[in-house]
Amino acid sequence: MAPSFLFSQFMGGLTTAMFLFLIASGLSLVFGVMRVINFAHGSFYMLGAYLAWQVMRWVHPSSGGFWLAALTAALGVGLLGVVIERLFFRSLYGREELYQLLFTYALVLILGDAAKYIWGVDQLSVSAPPVLAGSVRMFGTQQPLYSLFIIVLGPLIAFFGWLGLNRTGVGRMVRAAQMDREMLDALGANVRTIYTGMFAFSAFLAGLSGALVTPIESIVPGMDVLIIVQAFIVVVIGGMGSFWGTFWGSVIYGQVLSFGILILPGFSLFSVFALMAVILIVRPWGLFGRPL
Amino acid sequence: MTASRRVPWTLIVFVVLATVPWVGSRYDTFLAAQIVIDALFAVSLNLLLGTTGLVSFGHVAYFGVGAYVCGILMKTYGVPFVLAFPAAGLGAALFALISGYFCVRLIKLYFAMLTLAFSQIVWAIAYKWNDVTGGDQGLPEIPYPNLDWINALPGCGDLRISDKFYLLTLALVAISLAVLHRIVRSPFGRMLTTIRDNPERAAFIGVNVRAYQLAAFVVAGAFAGAAGALYGIFSRGVFADYVFWSKSAEVIIMAILGGMDFFWGPPVGALVIVWLNQKITAYTEYWPFVLGAILLVLLFALPGGIVGGVHALWTRLRGRGRA
């Protein structure tokens, strides 16, 4: 196999990985703090994509328009996160995991159909912002600028996320909530606000990744349930609740998928789920997480 | 309780269900068959969910293994149903034994995630292994078993083959439910409930918690496989879609809607979901929205499910009558 071909595969895997990281980081944060597996995270991602498309229809197709659409979509989904957390989720915190899981699943059903009702079932697409529309030559391959942008954006978000969690007062509160909610509550911190904030931020990230994926993938009903399982795999590989773990989990997932197709075509789908199962069996807390 | 012991309600329900091919339309029989199969599937899940307190998000894997084993044996190899049906249950039980061995070592959300992973592995295999499972095309046109012997029964001579298969399904589900009922009420079943309520205490009094959970997992898998085998023949084909993870969520909803604290809760849930699905999809495509709304009502207003709600109402009325 030519090195340029392998490089192409590698870059493709990396792009997938960084998208998945953007999506899965929010999922992982919510799990880490609230101990909830949010099935609706994929729905937030889907809504982000649709909202971005909607805003693009209203504004001129320009680079500025695209950034505006992405930001508006992410903020819109973040706001939805606040509403859902305040109205419903809050009353489920003391309940069994089953009820929390089922609540997020109810959201999947409702949001999926709502999107179908509003935007229909046809494929929609958004073109890349003109600034990032071209491609560059690297090692004898053409790499789309937009992919490179995502590959740079992923680590940037990971870095600032890490900075936010480990070097700020808010981050310290969030980490404290991860460790012992009752204690933090007893010490007088406003745990409720932290929870709302985390849920909203997680939804914001999902919405943002949904908006940013639109130039690469078409927007279709069902993208929510397809992506959520992939996000689960990534979060499980890295370790549920571990931020850097999610980052490296995404990288591993992307490469396994990308090169798995070359080695065993038809088995890449199998291999990623098998990887998820093996990690849960051998190290349930993931490659980079800590045992609970 | 005394009232239900005097009137054999379950027997009456099954006798009424058995008359559907004669008194109802072809469509009624179709609905009844689906309800009966889903009822078995939901009860098998509830052995884990309600009785043992294990939240499996991948129960559809065993349903799927059963459907594929039976379908492949009957269609590809021409094996008769008498052998293919038990093979489906055994195949699902075997897979449940292997996957369950690992699953019961994990707790709560990790358990749910691993069951989900195993079910997606089954889905990936079903979806991609074209030579055996038919891949994304699935296995259409699975033959009906030979049911000519039913003609010998009085009044059954001029039934359609689908009606005859419905009667066979009903009989097999009735037997399966009776066995499951015995299991839940046995000392083994009581121990499962003890483990659900307090696993530490169960372990402390010398119970091998994991072995019990694994046994429950295998039994639940076997009966899910039996339900899957019946479903494959009933719907005239087995497709990879049957095994996608969202189906596991659907059967959980059936169990919860009926009431997971009661043996007959999940069948009630299956009845309501299948019936509502048929009624609602007749005039809107937004069935998932309705299902989501039902789920919200259930979670916030009726956590005990339908049977749980009726039971609570009944005890309250009786208490008032006595006072």
C-alpha cells in the first residue's frame, strides 16, 4: 500500500475522531458529574445540524454566515438543555438509573419526531464556509481544508476543556461535584446550578458538533441514534467521565474504523463494538479513567 | 388475592385468546399473535428487570439470536420446526451464558452498557455476514412449519395456515409463561428478588450472587430466543433491524408500562403498546412521538405501570370498604 494512501486513511480516521470527540466530550462530562447516560445527546447533535441548516437559509451563504449559524445552533441546543434539565431531569436525580435512562430515551423519541415534523425526511446539506472550501496538498494527497480545521479544533477544545476543568474555580466545583455531590451541597455550593450548567454546556457541545458536521455529512432523520452508539463506544474506550480519555478514545476509535476497513472489510462495524465489549470486560472504567 | 385464586383468570384469558381465529378477523389474529409473542419477550426481560433488578439494554440480542437460529435452520437447512424451535432457545441461552458471564461482573450502568455492546455485536454480525444472515437484505420467506396435524383437531380443518401458526404460538407462549411463572415463584426466583433488593446481604448469607444473576440471564435469554423464533416465522422473515438497540428500549417500555413489579405487568404492556401502535400508525406516522409521550407520563405520573396503578387503586378501595 502506498504511503500516501495510508496517510489519507489516517487523516480520514482523525477527522472522524475529532468529530466524535466534540460529540462525546459532552456525553462524558454529563456522565462524570451526574452519573447519567444521556441517550438524548445524539438528538442534541441532530438538532444542532438542523438548526444550523435553518439559520443558513436565513443568512447569506458566506463564511461569517456559517459561523453565525453554528454558534446560533449550539446556543439554541444549549438553551434547550437548560429547559429540559430544569423542567424534567431535576426531579429524576434521586430515582433509579433505569428511570433516568428511559427519560433520556423518551427525549430521543420525541425530539426525533419533532425534527421530522419540522424539517421533513429529505436529506439536507450545508456547504462548507468559503474560507475552508478548498483543499491542500499533503504527502501526495489532497486534504480538504475543512477536515484540517476539525482536526485542529478537536485538540483545541480538549485543551481548553482541560484548562477549564483544572485551572478555574468553576472547574474545581465541577470536579468536586464529580467526587461527592452531597458533600459539596453541604458545604454550601449551589450544586443545582452546577448540574444545570453542565447539562446545558454538554448540550451546547453536542449542538456545536452537529452544526459543524453539516458540510461533511448530510442531515437526515436517524442520524441521532446512529451517532449516539458511536459516542458511547468512544466514551467507554476512554473511560466514562474522563475528559482526556474521551479524546484518546476518539482517536483510537477513528483509526480502528479507518484501518479496520482495509484489513477486514465488512468487519469494522463488528470490531468497534467488540472493542467496546472487551474494554468493558477488562477495564470497565476505560483506558484512561479511574475505578469508581 | 383470594378472589383471583377462585377464578382462574389466566386460563380464561388464554381460552379467550384461542378463540380469536374463529370470532375475529384475519387482522385480529395478526394483532393477537404479535401481542402474544411480545408478551413472552417482555416477560423474559422482566425476569432480569423486575425480578433480579438487572437493567439490560441489549435484551433484543437474544431475541435476535433465536430468530436467526430458527430462521436459518428452517429456511437454509430445511430443519423441521420441532427441532429448530428448541435449537433457537438453546442457541440464545448459550449466547446469554457467554455474554452474561461477563455482564454480571459489572454493576448498574456498566452492566447496561455491556449488554448494549453485545447486542450491537449481534446486530453488526447480522448486518454484515451476508452468506449466513442475508446481511441488510435479511432472510425473507421463512417457511411455516408443517401444521397439517392441527386439521385433526375438532373445528380446525378449514383454518388458514397463519391461524394455525397463531394457535401453535399461543400454546408455546402459554407453556413458556407457565414455566417462567414457576421460576419466579420458586425459591430460586425469591432469591433473585432478594439479590435485587440487597445484593450485599445476599452475598453475606452465603449466596453466590453472580451465579444466580447469570442463571437468570440465561433463562431470560432462552425465552427471548423462543419469542424471537416465533416472531421470525410470524412476520415471514428475519431482518437485521430486529436486532438494533432501540428494540431493546421498546421492550423495556412494554415491561415498565405494564408494571415490572408484577408477573402479568409486561404482557399488559405488550398488549397496550402493540394495540396502540396499530391504532396510531393508522393515521399518523409519528408513533415514536406518542411512545415518547407515553413514556414521560409513565415516568412522572405512573411509575408503577398500569398493573401497579390498578393494584394500588384496588387496595385503596378495598381498604376504604373495610373501614
